[in-house]
Amino acid sequence: MNILGEQAVVLPEVDPQRPSVSRIYNFLLGGRHNFAVDRQAATAARAAMPELPAILRLNRQFLSEAVRLSVEAGIDQFLDLGCGIPAPGNTYDVARRLLPESRVVGVDIEPVAFVHGRRRLDGDPTADVLFADLLDAGEVLASPPVRRLIDLDRPVGLILVSVAHFITDTDRLVAALDVYRAAVPPGSLLALSHASRKRNSPRVEQVRRVYHNTTAPMVARDPDETVALFGGWPLLEPGVRSFGEWCSVPGRQCESGTAETAFLVGVARKPHE
């Protein structure tokens, strides 16, 4: 496998007996790129929290609105950290619908996400998918796809949706985000969603145990911990809130739902010094 012929990519063997967070997500969104073990794990998680598919759909709404706000702010290039397996409403689809000339680089460590992402792009010269760990921020930023497609002298939309709660090492997550934030210029936006510890309950704990046996265990964080991931960038109104509260701001083009308090969302802009 090559990234537009620029570098060889050696993919690890996919273990069909171990559930993958990316493939579970794909199944819950109605996708087909998953195995029986993923469907079993998804079924167990949904049994513990029946609104889980609705939560994922609301996250998609947040992603779409975050991309729209970015385009409205003049951003035409996106770095999608933890892009996942292609499914309707992904960053690439939304960005291209709103701004056909936009450039998008997705980053994911899930082999299935990389393979299907490359197939989905079908040779599009202004978009690519990088097989990498988003925590290796320096390597991501120095990679051929990012160097070719993302101009770090112009504002960038950093997308981290439904990903951070699958990174249990807070220190590494914060360190990586520090690198990404430092690399982009003023006017860049960071959009992030995260499972909320405010809804900690036996049901949430059951879901967490299901994900504990997958490729990426899950951790919920409280509002203060989630705000800290933005590294001091000024947050757009109303700050880091539940999806329903965030979506209620006048002018937002999204709708809240019954699962709106299960996760926290926020968008921040890098200020001029």
C-alpha cells in the first residue's frame, strides 16, 4: 500500500477476534466495515446504553457544524485526527460539500480505517489518509501527506471528534495537542468532543468495560479536564458544554437530541499574539 506513491505503508495484521473501536463505531453508524466480534461488542454496549447510536449521530452533527464554522471563518484545510472508517457525515464529505476546493488529511491507526479511507478518496489529489498514531504529532506533521496538502502558514481546522476519550494517557494526549496547536497559525480552530464524566453511572461503567476489551479502552473526563485539552485557546460560545447546550446558541445549524448530555463538545480558535 502506498500513500500516492510517496512512501510505503506496512500495515499490521488485523485481528478479527479482537473488537476495534473504529469498527464498532462504524457498525453503530450503520456501516458495513466490521467483523462479527465488533458487532457483538457493539450489541453489548448498546444493551447497556440504548441511546449509544443516537450519541454517535449527535457527534456527527457536531462534526458537521464544526466544519461549517471553520469554513465560515475562512478555513479551507482540515487535519482530521482519528478520522475513523468512512461513514456518511465524515469530515471529508462535509468539507467538500461546503467548500469543494478544501483539502483534508485524515489520520488513523486502525488499518481498516486507512484502507477504506484511501479507497473512498479514489485518487483525489487534494485529500489523503495517513496511517499513523495521532499521538505521534511530530511525525504526523512531518509526513508527506500533511506536508503536501496542509499549509501550516494558513489557518487549519483541527478535528478531534469521538477520539480523545479513547486515549487514556492524559499526559501523552495533552503533549500531542500542544504540538498540533503550536504548529498551526492564529485563526486555526480546534473542534473536540468527549465522553462526559458527569453521566457516570452503572450503565456508563458497563459501556466502559465493553470498550476495555477493545483496541482502545475508554475513559470519561469531566468538564475541567476537557477544557484543559484546548490548551488555553479562547472557546467559541458557550464554551465546553453538553451538545444540547452548545447547539442552542443562536445561528448554530444543529439539533439537540435525547442523548445530548452524554458528551461534551467545544470549538476554540487560536488567538493572534
